[in-house]
Amino acid sequence: MKRWVRRLAVLGAVVVVVVVLRLTLFRPEPVPVTVYRVERGRVEDTVVNSRAGTVESRQRSGMSPGISGLVTAIEVKKGARVERGQVLLRLDDSEHRAQVVLAQASLDAAEAARREACLSADQAARELARAKGLAERDLLSQQKLEEAQTAAEVGEASCQAARQRVGQGRAALDAARATLAKTVMIAPFDGVVLDVTTEVGEWISPSPPGVMIPAVIDLIDPDDLYVSAPIDEADLARIRVGLPVRITMDAYRNREFTGEISYVSSFVQTEREQNRTLTVEVLFTQDDLPENVLPGISADIEVILDSRSDVLRIPTYSLLEGSRLLVVRGGELVDVPVETGLRNWSFTEIRSGVEAGDPVVVSLDRAEVRAGAKVEVAEETGR
């Protein structure tokens, strides 16, 4: 009997030693975690572009003279800023000036012929009036009256024909002047010259009918900018003109610019079967853009669909499947279900489940970070 008592005593002592060792020497070290303290702030519901967008200009013109000719002067260089109405290029205009002089002379001759024909018509009309008076008093034969009538009608027709020739002359003069005007290229708007593809002394060749002469000067307005970007078709029902937009560009890291949707495409592009998109255009709504924001650079947009201020929020990447969070309570991780509201890539609104100041674990990339694990807060983050 005493032997069994001794054995039980020894066994109990061993158990006590094992427990003590597990609680002291062999106790697992707490897992270091990074936490985010639940805070109040602003949360937005947003939509982002599915592929990179592009900064564009609403005014860009590839300009050509519209007629063939010899380049006699180029008034601007690549990269130059120009004002509306400024001369950019001149063609040899000697032949076209001569055509204007010829058209003016033809018009002057037509005007003279009109005056002569209309004076004759007036004289014939007066002769007809006298003939009618004589015929009423039986002092003029019917044949003479008819001759006077015919002469008056011929005179009026000749006057009308002369007037038409004057109109033709004026049209010819206008056409000659319009062609002469094409020998001088002027800037249609304030802008910057992107490229000049001709030289003084070079002949600009005509193109086939219906085909424009290739552009020789590329002009763009760098101050009238917008962003064109593709949006996934799944967000079509949520997008509308007038929504505010946040714009970011790789060329200006850590900076955000404000904008507003000005256009939503009326059709969905299907070039990529698995990635159908529609195009939206976003106008910049701030005037203090950097001077070197250039058309062609890449840009991303974030359309703000809805927003709420002064709500509880947590980083979106800390939210587990099933709307759950891992919260540090008493040195242990607790699985806490939460009710969420608005969310975006950065933050998610929390309506219930946690309170301001609760430490939510955001370092979720290790297997040992799970509910029930002993932890210690190694770092706190603001995002």
C-alpha cells in the first residue's frame, strides 16, 4: 500500500514539474504582430480604372496648308509656344497673288459690262413707255410697239445676265483670295509646337482627291488637359458624368490631383473578351497643375461614388474572409466578427464589432497569426 502511495506521489511530482517547465522554460514565445488602432476618419466607396489611362489634350491639330506649294518661311520651331492667330508657315504666294489680281480685273470688267447693259435696258424701258403712249393715240403702228416691247425685254435680260456675271466674278475673286490665304498657316489656338516636318525650300506635294496633305506642323494645347481611362463593364451602372475623381500619375508620385467625369462612353469595348471596358474622360478641376504635365503620360483615376466622414475605419487588407478581424485582447488574438459599410482599397468602414482604439492585427502573412495565439504588439501602423 505504501509502495502505491509513493508511486502516486512520484507521478504527481513529475506532472507538477512538467507543468512548471511548460509554463516557464518551455513556454512558447508570444508571436510579434503589427497592429492598427481602430480610428475615426473618412471612408470612400470608389471605382478605379482597369488599365492605365492616358493624359490627353482637348485641342490638338496636325496642320497642313491645304494646297501644294514651295515653303518659303517657317516662323516657329519645335517646342515653341504660340498664340492664336500667330503665323506658323508661309508658302510661295506669287502665283496666287496674280490670280487674285486677275480675278479682280475680271470683276471690274464685269461691273462695267453690267452698268452698260443696265443703262441700255433703262433706255429701252423708256422707249417702250413712249411707244405705248403713242400707240394709245393711234400714232404708232402695232409692229413698232412690238419692236419696242422686244427691245425692252432684251435689255432687261442683258442687264440680268450682266449682274450674274458680276456675281460669278465676285465668287472667283473670293476663291482666289481663299486660295491665297492658304499660303499662310496660322495657329488656331494658343499652344505648343510638338513637331515640324518640313523645311524651307521643300515642296509640299498635293494628295489624291479626298486625301488630306500630310501634316507638317503638330500643334497642341497643353493647358486643356483631361484623362482618358478604361473602366470595367461591371462598374457601368455606378458611373455617371459629374462624379468627383482623384487622379494620380507615375510622373508625380505621392501627389494627387482632383478631377470630374465629363464623358462616359456609350458603348463597351470588346477587343479583349475577358476584359470588356468602357472609356471615361476626366477633366482636371484644379488650376495649379505642374507645367510639365504632358499629354501622353500615364495616369490612374479613382472615381469617388460615395463618402462618409468621422466613421470607424480599419485598413481594408486587415479584413478576413467573412468580415472578421483578429483583435489583440489580453495578449491573445481574438476572432471578432464585424459589420462593414463603405470600403475602398485603403479603408473599410466598421459599423459594429470593434471600438475606437482596439488593436487590429494587420500582419497576417504568417501561419502562427491565428485566433487563440499568444502575441505581443511589436509595431503599430497608421495604415
